[in-house]
Amino acid sequence: MAYMIPESIPYGRPNSERRVFSTLQALPDDCWVYFEPLILGRYPDFIVFIPDCGLLVIEVKGWHPQTLLGGDHQRVELRTGSAANPIRQARDYMVTLMDRARKHPAARLIVHRDGPHRGRFVFPFGYVGLLSQITDDELRNHPAGDLRQFLPSSHVVTADEFDAWADLTGAGLKARLATFFDPRWPLSLSPEQVDAIRTIVHPEVALPRTPSQI
């Protein structure tokens, strides 16, 4: 079972978030799942750290088909008003997380210092939107048209697929989440790098001191 931070979802949270929290618990025990971590004044729904894949931002929406009126790659029109496209929102959270990582003292451990990848992270970031109450068919055959045009399957999981995640093993779920990293490459992080990433996402985790700091 994955490490969950916090260990349980706070009382009063939407059922859609509770279901995602419960599902992500099935990830292998080397994975870390953060619910609404504070990232430079913003609160992404979930950040999942998979050490052999990278950091994934998940934005959850409990909208129903009749709630959606249309939209584009920037905004979604709802009966209750306009909202950010969940893909755009998740990507913005990812960029914010990357900015925090670059400015963190631990960046020296997770950014290439020389070579052809100098200045780039040693691991990938990814993002995905999750619509817990709308199926793929309901998106494609919506009265407003094919909503997959701005909610593509490459970055948006619908309710039918999400329901199927409950039947996956931890390894199977991890493999599915891994597909949201683009680009993706073989990854083998050191224990120090793992600690650095955990510290960046959740500052309450202190980095162990290196010999030069003792």
C-alpha cells in the first residue's frame, strides 16, 4: 500500500476525492500520495510520487454530464459558471511544482549539473485530469458536441476507466499512471534523491545531512 499524506482524507471532502484517495492507496509501498499539498500558495488535489516514474499531478472533478455546457483548452463552461479546464489546471500545478523544485536547496540533487541535459530534472513530471462522474461515451456524444476535443484521453481519465482502476493490482495501477509521463525514460533514483523529492513536495520531511554538513 502506498504512503498516504495525510493518512486519511479530511472529513467533508467530496466523494469523488475520497474515491480517488482510496484507489491510489493500492499503489505499491514505494509510492507516495499527497492530498492537497501546499505548493507555493496552491493546492493541487493529488501529487503522486512514483520513484521509478516521477511526479504526477492529478486534478479531480466530480462534474456530471448535464453540468457541462462546452469549453476549450483553457476554460470549461458549466451551468454554475466558467472553470479552468482540468488539464490546464493540472498542468499549471505541475509547472508551479517544477518552479518550487528548481528553487529548493535540494535541487542540487535532482537537476543535471552538466552534460547535454544540464539544468533539466533527472526525473519526469506528468499531469492528468480525472472526471469521476462522466464516461468516455458521455464526453464523445455530449449534446454540445465531442468534448474529447478539449478533454483528450491522453490527459483525461473518465469515470468508466476510473471504475476499472479498482480492479487493478498495485503494479497495474502504477503502470497505468506511468503512461501520463511524457517524455518518460528509465529511472533509478538514489535514496538521497528520493528524500530530496519528498522534502520538496512535503517540507515537513527533513533532508538527512550530508557528511559536509555534519
